[in-house]
Amino acid sequence: MIGLGDGIHLRALESGDGAALAAAYDANRAHLSRWDPLRDAAFYTAEWQEGVVAHALRDRTDGRAARFVLCHEDSRVMGIANISNIVHGAFESADLGYWIDASLAGRGLMSKTVAALISYAQTELGLHRLQASTLLDNAASQRVLERHGFEPIGMAPKYLRIAGEWQDHLLFQRIL
């Protein structure tokens, strides 16, 4: 567990986090709608999220991903940070993704989270490279990445279906 400030800490996702995840996603529906895929109503339920947790824990055990939550001292989930699509061997690379509760945006907490995940990727996972992508107009996330040594490596047309449309993304990487 890593203290980030403002009563927030970063910890690994745990079994039983489904209800807190559902509440966090529900509270941030409007905030996340422009950066997320369209979500079915079931996505916002504790049952659905507990299934997501179970899958994420299997991925962790199998070495495919490492998922973390930003938690308030009262146990509310206030954001998520993921290292996913881990590939070892000649590639030694993974994707980085994250979001934070609207009420905490702009306080530097995600910057501290990204720093912690870079360290984890290097020391615990032994990775060579992290990649991240942002929508073209997501300047705040781009600043976080650049602050931590991520370099833009190109633009991927129609990269992800976000808010119901295939959207272009800027790609970033950091060699670890």
C-alpha cells in the first residue's frame, strides 16, 4: 500500500472490491463517459464488478496484468490503475491505463500513481517498456505521461471504440 496524499492510497485490487468499484464507476459515469466505451447498466452493479475482479485476479496470477485501486481512507474506491496486456520474452512490454474520481482530478494523485506503477513495472515485473494511449484532446493525461518520461510515438487512427465511436488516440511509450 502506497500513500498518495489527501487520504488516498494505492493498493492491489482484492477479492470483495466489486461493490466499491461499482459505486466508484456509478459516481463517475458522467466524468468517464467521454473516455470510456459505452456501458450496459449491469456494468454498474456489484455482481458485475466482482466478476471483473475475479478475472483481474486470474490475470494477475497468470502474469497477464496487475490491477490497482486508489482508495480513500474510508475504503471508497477513487480510481483505478492498470498494467495490462503484459508480454514477456523478447517484448517485455505492457499497457498502462488509469482514471481518477472527478473530485480528485488535478491534485497530482494520478502523477504519483503513474510513478508507482513505473517502479512496479521495472522492479516487480521486469518489464522493458510501458505503453499508454490517450484521446487526442486528453491534455491532462498526456501531461501526466510526459512528466514521467513517456514519449509520443504516433497516432493510431480509430484505435478504440470510445463513447460509441471509433476514435483516434495518441500513443506513448516509456523505455524502462
